[in-house]
Amino acid sequence: VTGATLAQDQAKVMRNISQLFGDRDPSAERVQDILERQFDLGLAWVHFPIGQGGLGVSPSLQSTVDEIVKSHGIPATAEVNPIGYGMAAPTLLRHGRPEQVRDFLRPLFSCAHIWCQLFSEPGAGSDLASLATKAEWVGEHWKINGQKVWTTRAHVARYGLLLARTAPEQPKRRGITCFILDMHAPGVEVRPLRQMTGDAEFNEVSLTDVTVPDTHRLGELNEGWRVANTTLMNERVAIGGSTPPRGSGSIGLLLRVWREASSTNPTQRPVVARLWVEAESLRLMNLRSSQLRDAGVPGPSGSIGKLVTAELSQAIYSVAGTLLGPDAILLPEGYEDKSRGCTEHSVQWWVLRARANSIAGGTTEIMRNIIAERILGLPRSQHDSPLVPWRDLPKS
Ligand SMILES: Cc1cc2nc3c(=O)[nH]c(=O)nc-3n(C[C@H](O)[C@H](O)[C@H](O)COP(=O)(O)OP(=O)(O)OC[C@H]3O[C@@H](n4cnc5c(N)ncnc54)[C@H](O)[C@@H]3O)c2cc1C
């Protein structure tokens, strides 16, 4: 994008932002109505095509929109519906039929429909392609049976991106299909899993004879691995690709704790300074990546941001815990489940929650494998033979 084009695009975005609010008082309107208008003005994902929530401009312009919308007191869809916004939407855009894009994107953005991601299973996490949930064509529709786990927000979700095995006689990556699952359909049972924060943000989901129409198949039959890769690459960017204002987010929280505790713990000063520099380097790297990215698949480089974000957040909250001293071990907000509301969390909560960051969205070890094999071009690790049918592979 040349400087002149970027300036023109920026002007277009600013014009549409003024239309979004005009003389209206946002506190007198329903949030859903404002978000629907934001979608219609192409300010939902500015890099998406016109008519589909975007303006076809550089994704680097999204952060301006987000900051202005936030300053009007509107909760960000990326926070209320993170899986919908960051993962399901780009997957729908890339692999959905026109009617799926038309029917699902707008209510996803307005948060009328919260989305979840039904990928991981008890026997398939890092090795996702070995998943065993079965989808059978029974004449007029698909019948789904299986078990999913770690399904974030399944308890509030209306739809989920579901991976299921449709051809067990094929090698594991070739016999998977992706579906849009109605979480209210008979046979979908959601059971919450409590974490050490006290929250139950994720769940196990059992699927017993669940009916799914073929109109809810996302992508081609047995091409679900390609669809899943779009979701996973976008997931890494959603987790590790953000470009918040300088010094905000986790590093901002650490600085706040540091200012309150610096007189009692001055030795941590160089540690805090080093983490600030690392946070700023990550922010600048993500800013550059977002300028290079188009709508759709971000590519394997999203794994770098995901890896660094996970390690950096854990280092930041570990230092915050040290600075808090004995205060770090009790949650001021208590241990009841807060996952249904959108609560502001304490530093103590983040100290505990950050432990999950090197697992969720693909583990740190898997990110290193992707960077080694797909970015640095190192020899691939020994996977099981790509030609063995899934049904003949040993199961865990
Ligand atoms: C907070 C949170 C939210 C989540 N939300 C969702 C969700 O909404 N939807 C969903 O589908 N899933 C979700 N997950 C699941 C997550 O994607 C998996 O936990 C993750 O992929 C790891 O899988 P696993 O837990 O089965 O561990 P395993 O795959 O069993 O891994 C165990 C250990 O072995 C290591 N390992 C495995 N294979 C390799 C390898 N090839 N090379 C090197 N090391 C390896 C791993 O790094 C890890 O340390 C969530 C997880 C968390 C923690």
C-alpha cells in the first residue's frame, strides 16, 4: 500500500466513523444496533470486502476504529465474542458459501451469536488431525457423534466451528470435514470445567446423534483440514497479533504494580525495563505484520507473535506476582465463576490465567515446530506416514 493510498483509505475510515456516531448518544442506543451499523459501514474488519463488514483497506487501520469505538463505551466484539471475531469470521469469509457469509457474519459481529471452536478432543490436541468425532451422512443430513474438550465459551455460544471425521478410510488429514454446529441442537451437551482462577471459561461438549444439515457444511467434503488451518492461523494472530497502544495491556498492568511496589522492591527495576522493551518490540513487530497481511490466511508467521506473546505474558505476570508479594496468592474478586460476565480482572487473576497462554491456541512447543519447519525451513519432524488410513492408526 503506497502512502497516498493509505492516506485515502484512512480518510474513508474516518468518514465512516463519523457516520457511525454522528450526533447520536451511544448510551441511549442498544449496543447490538450500534455494532450492526458498524458492520454495515465496513468498520467491523476493515480489511474484509465491502458488503461483508469491511472496506477492503489495510488491517492496520482497524486499531484506529477500535480505539474510537471503545472511547464511546462500546464493548469490543473481539473481547465479547473472541472466537467469533478472530477465528470464525475469517474462516467463514474464506471457505463459506455466499449465503453462509451473508447469514452468519453480521450477527456474529453484533454479538447476537457468540461462537465457539469445537476442535480439541480428549485424544487430539496438538495432534489435532487424529480427531475421532464422527460425522455420517444418513440420507438427508449429517449425524454427529463424539466428544470435544476445552471448548471456550461453549456455555454461551449459539454456533460452533466443528471438525468431524467423514472418511475414516482416508489418511488422517484427508478425511475431516468442517461444520457450523448449532449449539442449541438436540444432542449437544455442554459441561463446564473449572480452572484455578475459579472461572469455567471452557467446557467439555458431548455430541450424541446431533443432526446437522448439509447447508451447514463449511468448505468441501473431506477438506476440513484446510478449513481448520485457516482457523488456526487466524487464532494465532488473534491471540498474539494485537497492536494495543504503547505501554498498555499486560505491560501497563506491570508498570502500575511496579510504581506501587518500587520502594519495597527496587531490584526489579531492570527486569521491568527489559520486559517493557520486549513488549514494545512485539507490538512493533505485530504492527508490521498487520500491514503486510490481507484478509483470510495470515500465514505461519502468526506463530511468532503467538509464541512471544505467551512467553512474554508469563514473564510479565510472574514479575507482577513477585512484586505483589503475599498479596499475589488471594484473588480479590473471589473464586466464583465469572466467565458469564465481562469482568475487569485483578493482577492476581492474570498471574494465574497467564499459565494457560502457552497451551491455548497451540502449545509453545508446537509454535516452535511450525517456526522451525515452515519459516526457517528446518527438516520436518517424523510424523506418522501421511498415507496410512486414520482407522488403522494407534489411538490414545
Ligand atoms: C485456556 C484454554 C482454552 C482453550 N480453548 C479451546 C477451544 O476453544 N477450542 C478447542 O478446540 N481447544 C481449545 N483449547 C485446547 C488447546 O488447543 C489444547 O490444549 C492444545 O492444543 C494442546 O493440546 P492438549 O491439551 O491435548 O495437549 P497435548 O497435545 O497432549 O500436549 C501435551 C504436551 O506435549 C507437547 N507436545 C505434543 N506434541 C508435540 C510435538 N509434536 N512436539 C513437541 N511437543 C509436543 C505439548 O507441547 C504439551 O506440552 C484450549 C486450551 C486452553 C488451555
